[in-house]
Amino acid sequence: MTNEETAVKATYFSIAGNVSLALLKGLAGYFGNSYALVADAIESTADIFSSFLVLLGIKYAYRPADKNHPYGHGRIEPLVTFLVVGFLITSATIIAYESIQNISTPHALPRAWTLLVLGGIIIWKEISFRTVMKKAEETNSSSLKADAWHHRSDAITSVAAFIGISIALFLGKGYEAADDWAALFAAGFILYNSYQIFRPALGEILDEHMYDDLVAEIRAVAQQVEGVLGTEKCLVRKTGMQYQVDLHASVSGEITVRAGHEIAHRLKDSLQQKIPQLGNVLIHIEPQE
């Protein structure tokens, strides 16, 4: 299975799970008198749209390079991630506003059975996070990682709701707002998580250097290529699910231009073979006396 097929399959998994959970949370929150569950349903609804964005982004990112996009279409990935963060911030704002409104408004206690619903949701969302994150790491997709973190944030907001409802039920009358305070805490966590998703995507779009381990691996592979005496500059930037590399390699200053050209080709082929996530590799030959 190709990286694209793996990423698309993981996104369909996210969409199906979010649709089911949005309906379950919404109904359980309405009939169980729990705004924390309704808040969870709002987040899951936003997750549905963001997962569709991730799906479209992945399909576009895998388009082959063309005349107008010689490095491919991978930069769509961080842009989609920004949109996903926008959905998260919007849902957090709505949840926080409604929570504050409900805290100041007297209402009945949540139903006890909503805890069972939340328990199942927490387990499922953590499984979903681990499943999608594994696929994101396999495919090196930043937008799929953002989608995975949606599942983790959903699990934690559900834990907050579970705690809030438990407090309200255990302490009884006068503590009905514990459920709403839990929803407010969940909104704060969603905002924090939004930054955690946004920051690496911003670094990617600005070509920030964040790949020391990959640079070390590239240098190690280069040293094994016949004719390469060492490496100097090694610049890496990420576009979509691949890395573009500019590498300065040192060779003997006594060899011919043709021999240096052949070494550069061997080096490029070796790097792309041994490190499959590399896209375009530009080799600059430096003479070493």
C-alpha cells in the first residue's frame, strides 16, 4: 500500500468515527442533560469537516510535479493544517461561550448513564488517536498528525466531561455547574492543543530547520558512497510528505568533471534508495585538496 493510500484510508477512518460520535454525543448530551457532552459533540462535528479538509489536502499533495509546481504540491499540507486549527479554535470559542452562559444559569443535574457513554467514547478516541498517529508517522503527513491530535484532544475533553459529571452527581444539588466548568476546561485545552498543531506546520511553511536527525542520517549514508570524502552544507526542507535536500559533498580535487558528476549521481541514487522519504536531492560537488 502506498503512502497516499495509507493516509486516505486513515482519514476515512477518522471521518466515519467522528460522524458516529458526533451523533452519539449530541443525543446523549441532550437527553442526559449534560452540556459537557454537547460541547464534545460540537468538537466532533468540527472534526468531521476538518477531516474532510485533510482528505482533500492529502489527495492534492500527491499530485505529481508539473511545470508550475516543479517541487510538487506538498505545501498544501501545512495550509490544510492551518484550516484544521481554525476549526479547532472556532469550536473552542463556541464551547467556552456556551459554558459561561450555562454556569450562570440554574439547571438540572446530568443523568448518571452519561458516564457509561463517556467511558466508551474515551476508550474509542484513544484507540483512534493511536491508529491515525501510527499512519501519520508512516506517511510523514503533518495534516494527518493534526487529525490524530484531534482524536487525542477529544479523548481528553471527554475525560474532563466525565470528571465534571461525576462531581455533579456525587455532590448533588448546588454542584450542577461542575459539568459546565468541565466543558470550559475542555475549551481551554483545545486552544492549547491548537497551538501545538499550528507551530510545526508554521515551521514547515517557513522552511524552519527542524530535522537534525535526518541530516545526520543523510551524512552517514553519504560517507558510504565511493568517492565521497565528506559533506559540508546539508539543507533540508519539508514539502508535504517528502523532504527536499541540498547537499554539498567533498570529492578529490584531482578527478575530472565527468568523474565528479558520476559521484554526484551515485550519491543521489544512494540517498533516495536508503531514505525513501526524500524527494528531490540536489548535490553540489566541492573539490577537496
